Amino acid sequence: MAWQNVKVHFVIVLYMWTCSQASCEVVLNCWWNQALPVGRNVSVVCHMRTLARANRCGLCQLNVITQSHRHQFPSTCASTKETFNFSIATEDREQIHCMCNGSTADTCNITVRGGYPPSPPSRPDCAIEDLEVEDIYCSWTKSNEPMIPTVYTLHWKDYDGNVKSRESSSESAVINRAEYMKSAYTTAWVTAKNVLGSAQSENSVFDTGCIKRPDPPYDINLTSAPLEFIWDMDCDIMGPLDKSCQVQYHENNHMDWIEVDDCQVMFVLEDPQPFTQYSFRVRCHCGHEEKVMSYWSSVYSVRTPPAAPVGQLDVWSDCAPNSDKSSCKVYWKEMPLSQARGEIISYVVMLKLENGTQVTMQWRDTESLHPAEQSCLQLRCFPLKPGVMGVFVSANTSVGTSDPTFMPFAVRGQTTPEVNLSVMGENQTLLVSWSVQRQFSESVLEYVVQHVSVVPHSCLNWVRVNRTQRSVTLKGDLRNHTAYNVSLFAVFNNHSTFLKSVIAYTLEGVPPKVPQIHVKNISHSSATLIWSPIPVNESKGVILHYLVGIKETGSKISSDRTSALLSELQPAQQYQVWVSAVSAAGEGARSFFIFSTNEKDSDVKTILFAVFIPLLMFLVLVCVFTLVCKTTRCCVTIPDPINSKTFKHMNFQHAWPRLCSPSELTLKISELEIVENLDPNTPTPPSETESEKFLIDVEPQHFQVLDGLGRTNEGGDEPEESNQGNISKPDSWAKEYSEMVDTDEEKDDGDDEAWWDQQCVSDYERHFLPSVKAN
């Protein structure tokens, strides 16, 4: 006995080891019930199915792992199918994993998604379609869409109480002739089941000998006036009054069928709409015992006769801001068929001019003046010309004309009250709300909310709102990530007033890249980043701000700015700067730009080239101009040496070299002769030869004049006392001089007249020797 126990334990251990080495591949699907309210926790149902090659793994344990807990299947994976429930946190319902025996290598496939338990199907409709085969075909309809695999099962019970069933993945099943007894009452029902729940239909009781499906009705006749639907049907035994039929119909614009029971051979529709197309179909069964309906007949359609239009057109105008009526366009929507009650042939536009006359025009749809607006199929446009004061529009049909609609022009520029306009965007929807002063709203007839996309060639649209309303929901052909200009107008008796407008998006998206980014004003430590704003029709959302950065971290810049200063940069360094736009949906793609800063001494060089070089050039021009003036400056009169302080103060002659300019040090005054009452007509004595010194004998008072270096022109043999004695005589300076001759200049030209006509003097003579005329 003990040996047998040892053998059993050894076999179990060996089997478990074999299972751990085998591949436990399973298909695991988990669902959470979307029909239940989502709370802190949700109920998850998992269905496991092992694969054929995993049947060896008899002791492999399956574990479902969430972030906070591990759930284990109650039995081994040897079962081909298994289902169990557990509860997890709501945020973990998309994060479920599974494994076998705790081995990560033996993972299983898993799918987690939401679904619904099935609702009860309809009662099965069973009938014999083919009299030769005599199989019973049963069909039903689903009450909801579970969104997960659901199995439908047809059950039937014969007169003996035996219940049989047949599964189906569709909405029909077949009872073979061998599975039922003919001319016996049978009960049938349908069940629907999935991992989240099950449901059962109502019972259908029928006689298997009276469930032959008849042929559909035929010889159908449909008239429009009155609107009658007539048909015929063959019943072998029953008369025409024993037939029971169902009729379904709908209007052209409504696809849901309206059903009418207990009809026999005809159906009359009371009060049909004029110029409306109706569609009909019919099915019947024969007699009281055979309750099996035939299949639906073909669909037949007819249009009722037209009638005079009722109501008015919805007319509106679009004018350029701050302009007169000549730049306006009049729009009106296509009249609904229920109001037109006939085909609209044309539109009648009556214009009231400033001169008091009226002009009536016929406008047809084929006469579109603006091809860009032809895409707006429900909108008609009529441009105005100067001089129009009022517009009336009406629709014209073959039966009559609608009442004219007056177009109240929008008046701009007048004083309007304060208006709070708010627009909230949702998925393809705009929620518009506003508030105005109560005194202003009392005189308002209605409000008009106008919206148009900022994309070029977009269709204008508007909605009329009752004066008591303060909100409206805009729907229709609204696109996400698109900017719309929403405007509010108040309509009065003879005009309308523009109140306010805002830009809004139904659903905002991430902005695109910022276009045209570049850097300027680059120095060694700073630069200016400039970019172009994103156009409204391309931004995909309201730009909250821009982000500008050099590294990963960016700085916020106001959305109304298009530049930013980059400071605290390093000299001679390369930088990659970026800018991006941010909306409520997030940050858009970044635009990059690479630049390099200047060297640090570049500014000093710039200053040197910009300031000092022009200054140096200016100084050079001044020096050149001065030299030119010195060489070309001319004197008009001969200087008078009497006024020179040199002759009056001979004791300072040793200081002359330091007081005179270098050009004046070479100036020499050889001899000076003073002649009293010298007649200007007196002939000038002839000049001596170049080897002789020029001397003129006059009175006994004879003296010699020092040259510019304090030396005499005679050679310097005469003592200094004699010179000083001659200069110190005051009586000798009272006479006027007649001539002053430079002996050095005489060497080249001995003509006195040539020297007298010479007009050039030195700076020394001009400064120290005033002219004779000056005295």
C-alpha cells in the first residue's frame, strides 16, 4: 500500500513537471460591461479557450494580472473553455496580462474591450418556405448590438414536451422536417447569450400544418389624387375578406416606415402633403388559422400634386464692414418642400431705389453670378447695386408665389449696448450664448446668429432666434479644427444691428509649425528671434501663447508678439533656437533656426572703423586744406615794419626763435631805407648785379636791420652796440619808409617793379607787420 502511494505521488510530480515544460497557449478575452454605470471599480469577465496543442498541459494554472492584484482561474487550463468574473479599478481595465504557472515565457493572448449583455430578441417567425422540402425556417431580430460575440439559440418543444435546440450566429435557424411532427402544435423561442449575460424572447405557438408562407401581393396600383394604394393576393381557400395585410409607408425625407395593420385590399392616406413623394409596400396572410405573413412586396412611390407655397423665404444680407448697401449681397435659403409645395421656377427680387422707384427682377438658379458660391447648394445669392434702399424676395412656383420677405439691412457704426458673447466648441457643434441689457432687448424682434468659416469661399449660414432666447446650438456641416467667425445681430422693424463677433472652433487641434523663423541683430551676447504668426485659417485652434527656447525648456511669449530677445549668450558660439505655438489641444511642432554669435571685440572694431577712421580722414583733409591755403594766400599791401615790436624792443631779440613759426625763421630783412616825402613817381634806381649787395644812400642816418636769427645781413662784423644805438633813436622811426628790399630775393630778380608787384607774404609779415593802409 505504501508503495502504491509512492507511485501515485511520483506520477503527480512527474505530470506537473511535464506540464511546466509544455506550452500552455490559450486565447483569453476579457470584457467589461458598458451597460453598468462606471464607478470606482468595474466588473470584468474573462473567457478562456485553450488551443489544441496545449491539451497536454493538464495542471497549468492560468493567472490574470492587473496592476494591483493577481487573479487565478479556479481550475486548470486542461479545460477547453472557462469563464470567471472579477472586479478591478476603472483605470486598470485596459491593462490586463495573463500567464501560466507564473512563467513569463508562457504568456497568453488577451483582448480587453467593452460590450453589452444581449437584450431579448423578437418572437421567432416560423414558416415553411418550400412545400417540397417542408423544412421550417424561423427568423428573429436583435433588440440591441452587444458588440461582443453572442450566440443565438432556437429552441422548440413538440406536443410530447421534448425540447430541441439549434445554435446560430445569425438571426435565423432551420428546423428540419425530421425534427418536428406535421399538423401538431409546436412552441418556439430564442435565447441570446454572451459572457456578460443572457436573454430570452417570447414564445411563438403555431400549427406545423398551417404555416405555409404565401406569395407576396401583386397587381399593385398607386394613385396620387386621392392617394390610394391597391393590391391583390391569391389565397387558395379563403375569400378576399379573410385576408389580413400590413401596409408601410414613408415620405421621401423620412426613411422610417410607418406601419398600418388590418388592411385587406387597399389603403387610403388622408391629408397627404402637396408635392411630396410617398413610398409604400404591403404584406398579407390568408385566413384566421394561417398567421404566416408573406414577404414584403416591392416598394412603390408616387408624388402628390403641387399647391401654392406657404410661408416666407429666410433672407439675410452680408455687407462689408463700414460700407454702404452697394457692397452688400442678399442671401436666402432654399424654401423647404413642405412650404414650397411645388417646384420653384424662379425667385422674384423687388428692389426699392433711393429715387422712389421699384424694380422687379426674376432670378433663376441657373443664373448664379458667383461660381465660388455654387457649392452652397442650399443658398442663393443676389449682389446689390448702388442706390438700393430696400429688398423684397419671394419664391415663384407653377401654382403661385410666396409672400415677399423684407430684407433688414445691417446698420453699422451706431451706438450699441455692451454685449457678452460666448461660444463653446464641441465635436462638430458650437454652443453660442449671449447677454444684453434688458432695455435694449425689449425693442428687438429677433436675434440672428451668423457663422462662416474663415476658410476662403466658405458658405455663409445663419440661425434666427426668438427674442426671449439667449442661447442656440449651431449644427450642420461644421468641421473640426476649423475657425468660425460667429456674429450676433439684433433685428428691428426696418433694420438690423451688428452687436459682436468672436472666433471659435468646434474642436481644437494641435497647431502646425510656426512659419518663416529667422534671427537678426546678432551680437556677441544677444540676438533677436523673429517669426511669422500662424494664419487663423491654418492654426487649428486658438493660439494661447508661443514657446521660445534654445534648449529643451522654453519660455512663454504672448500670442500677439512675433519676436523675442535672446540674451546672456556666449561669444562666438553656435546656437539652435526653436519656437512653437500652443493651443488648448497642446504644443505644436517646433521650428528650428541655427545661428552663431559674434566675437566679443567685434563691437570695438566696429566703433574704430565707424568713428576714428572718419575722424582721421577729416584731420588729414584739414591739414591738406591748410597747406593749400598757405601756398595760395595773397597779400594786397606791403607790411609796415614800424609797427613790429621787434624794432621797438630789440632787447627781446633772443626770444624770436621761440615765438615764430618754423616758416618765419627763414625770413630775412636785409636793409631798410627811409625817405622823406618820397614821390611815388620817382624812378626806381637800377638793381645791382647778383654778386653785389643792394644798398641805398639816404640821409646820414644809416642803420642795419637784424635778420630773423638776430644777425645782420652784412656779415656780423659790426658790434652789437652800434645796432642797438641806431634802433634806440626814436626820431629815426617817425619817417615813412619808401621801400623794403630783401637782398636774397634780389638775387633772382633785380627789377624793383617785379618785387613790388609780388602779392605773396609770409605768416610772420601778416601777423607782425600791418600794412601801410592799415595805419
